[in-house]
Amino acid sequence: MQGMLKHLQDDLTRRANAKNDKFDMRHRDLVKRQQVGREALKAAQEKRRIRDNKMRQARFRAGISGVWDRLRGEHKRIQNQNEREAYVTFRQDSKDMDELVFMHLKERKHIEIFKLRIQERANHMRRGLDIDRQNYMRGQSPEP
């Protein structure tokens, strides 16, 4: 009987380890996928930032017209407009990145909760096997 209980315990441990390995692999895959997603967002934001900066810079006129704009205060107005637009874009990019990161954390939490439930179930089964083994060692029959 004790050999059978030991065999069941070993089988339970082997299956729990296999499930842990599976969850670890899924977690690593998820982390890689999320890193790629964040890098893609970062790259898209950088491209847009460069494009927008060029567009804002193109608003300034060069040469005599540019000097005339400075004298009339047009240059300062354009500069203020560019700064406001750049700040709004920066805030939106930060918000987008934060939303993505929080979504990723939520996905990871779901996997961790599922993993903990599986581990709790395995621990419960181990405790049951330990109780059966202790009862057997004391000469009592295991509970059905």
C-alpha cells in the first residue's frame, strides 16, 4: 500500500512539474509577445513624432519672410502652437503606452491566477496522499 501511495505521490509531483513547465513556457511566450507589442508601439510613436516634428518645423518660413515673421511675432505664435501640439502628442503617447502596459499586466495576472489554482489543487491532492500514508503507517485504513 505504501508503495502505491509513494507511486501516486511521485506521479502527482511529475504532473505538477509538467504543468508548471507548461505555464512557464506560456508565460515566457506571453512576455515576448508583449515586449514585441510595446516595441512596435514605441517605434510607431517615434515615426509619428519625427513626422510631426518635420511638419511643425516646416511651418516656419526661411529667409526674409522668416525675419519678417519674427518682427511681426508670427514666429513666436507658431513656436507656441508647435509646443502645445508636441505636448498633447507626448501626453497621448504616454497614455497609449500606459494603457498597453496595464493591459499586459492584466493578461499576466490571469495566467498567474490560473497557475496558482492548479498548484493549490496539486497541493490539496498531496496533502490527501500524505494523510493516507500517515493513516496507513498508524495501521488505519485510508478514508474512501
